[in-house]
Amino acid sequence: MKFRVVVEYDPVTGSYAASCPELPGCCSAGDTEKEALENAKEAIALYLEPCDSKNECKGKVFEVEVEG
């Protein structure tokens, strides 16, 4: 599978942040662009890994539409 990864330089930390827009909350970082991309690939793989958790959500799930 292919995913987009957005890499941005952070002048405050002197490192690069990487996030995957298609996977909310999936992000990583690195000291170089290359390292940030490699770390993002690992983060995406972990994000997509099946979870064996037995904890089931007891809340209700709703879909809402927002007009912009």
C-alpha cells in the first residue's frame, strides 16, 4: 500500500516531523528527512497492525456530516 507522508522541518527542535494524513494520529519524527520518512514507515506499519485487545468499546459510534 502507498500512503502520503507530510514532512516538515521544525526550527525549534531542529528536527523533522512526519505525519500521514490518511491515518489520523499517525506521526513520527527524525533528525533528517530520511530518518523521519523511515520512522513514518514504521509508524504506519504499527498503526495498521491488528490489535489483539479484548477491550470492546461500550460507547455508541455515530457518523456526522459537517458542511464547510
